Amino acid sequence: MEQKIALIGFGTVGQGLVEILENKKSDLISNYGYNYSIVAISDIRFGTVYDPEGLDVTQLLAEISDTGSFQHNLTDWDALTLIKNCNADVVCELAFTDLETGEPAISHCMAAFESRKHIVTSNKGPAALAYKKMKDLADKYNVMFMIEGTVMSGTPVLNLTSGPLAGCRISSAKGILNGTTNYILSEMENGMEYKDALKKAQELGYAEADPTGDVEGYDARAKVTILANVVMGVPCLLNEVTCEGISAITAGDIQNARENNSRWKLIGNVEYIDGNLTASVKPEMIALTHPLAGIMGPTNAATFSTDLLGDITIVGAGAGKIETGFSILSDLLEIHRLS
């Protein structure tokens, strides 16, 4: 059965997903029996298009490359109207992330659930700010709220704990959840001052012009909130996660860690202590013997402490067009498998 997909947002992640789907179309059919059509796309820059029989995405990509907007199959529906009225089975919510209000993504998700459509998203807003509300609504309408891409991009973190680690009791999850800060700290170990390492990260595209969300730990805090809710199964709000960034780390701190056979990492951590769940983001000196200490550059990693397997560490990309596009694909395939 063909899966019909609507994309809300057609930026880096949406285009990465389309690239993967087009390149792997025959493999997806032969290996997984998965066939799809993209029937709707809404993007604040390019416009809104809809064809219930399926859009020609190659043509659409050419149009935005040539003219900066969609030219065919246009509709005057806004994103919410499109979600409610289109014939998609799955809505991929790939709009911009707002960690203050979660909008417009939360409204997009609610509209999808209420029209009995699954949601797949890499947008941290709904998952970090309203996870329980989103999950309860999805359950009410017998659809799925799939969020693998919200933590460590396509590296399978949430799917790891619900799949291969199912049956284990996880007592803690800690990790390097922001590649920008890890890159900066790695460069500081190579002798750079903080401001110079930040500038280089910006030049390479790892950090935004306003890097506050990364360097002050807010991006990692959202991911820790998601880990608490999904992996640990404990309701947790964003403001319940203590947060400290790396902007105060000095060359002297780096040297002190080196002298103590350690290195600084911005660590997101959620764990049970005396039966209570604690969640935090803060710089920590990690002993060189710990698996997370060897993670350098913009790479992400997470360590799960389990009762049956001990510590399990997964390492991989935390961002990227294809990497995040893959996270959406993995959730689409899971919906296909369970449908």
C-alpha cells in the first residue's frame, strides 16, 4: 500500500528526505515493500502545492532552484488547512524550531492528529515543550507521534532504546548532544581561545550568527527533556532541566583538565538518583577512560546505563541534510511496518 506524505517545511531536512527517497526508491520497494508519494508540500518561502495523485518533486526542486518558488500545483491553503484537507497518511512536520512556544509546529501536530494523520518530525519544539499532550492526542486518534530526528539527528537514539534495548531498565542517559559546542571545545584543546573557536565554528556553518542556543546549552536542554520523557518515561518540562553552557570555559580550564587526564564536554544528563529523576546540561570534566571523552569535533554520542548490558554508547552525526533526512525515513518505515 502506498504511503501518502505531506511535508510541512521544505528546507534542508525536507529536501534531504526527498533526495533519499528518490535515490533509494527501488531499494525501498524491494527490501521493505515500501512505496510512497508526496502529495502536499507547504513552505513559507516557496509556497503551498497539492496533488492528491502525487507531486513531481524533481520538477518542484528545479522550480525553487530557478525561480525561488513553486510554480505548479499551487493552492491558496495555508499549512493548517492543507494538513486537515489533504489525503496524506503521514505529515512530516519540518518547520522551524521555536523552543519558546513550540509554534507553529504544535498546532501542525494537533491538526494532523485530529484529522487522523501520523506525525513524523525532527522539530524539537513539540517534543520538548508538549510531549505528553502530543502523545496523548496521537493515542486518542490511534496515530503515531514519531520523533527520532529530535535527538542526535539520524543516529538511532530513541529507536535504540525502544527497539534493541527493549527489556533493559535504563537508569541514566548522558551524552554529547550538541555538535557545535563539542567542536568548539575540541578546537580549544588544540590551543584556540573560546572566541576564536566560536568564530571558526560559525565560518564552517556549525554555529549560527547568534550562537546562544548552542553555546548556552539550550539546544541540548531540549534534547535532555525529550530523553527524560521518552527514554526514562518520566514527565519532564524544559524549565525543570538545569542548564549551563560553555561560554565561561577558559584556556586555563582546558589545561587543568589535561593535567587531570580529562577533557571538557558539554554533557546532557538524565538519571535516577535515590529514586528521583534529575536532568541537567552542564560542562563536565570527563575522564579520558570514558567513551564520551574520545568524541571530538562536531560528532554526537550518548551513553545509556542499563541493568542487563551495562553501559552502551552510540556515536554518530548529530546534524546534517542527509543524516536528519534519514531520521525521517526511519520513522516513515516504522509507520509502514506497523500499519
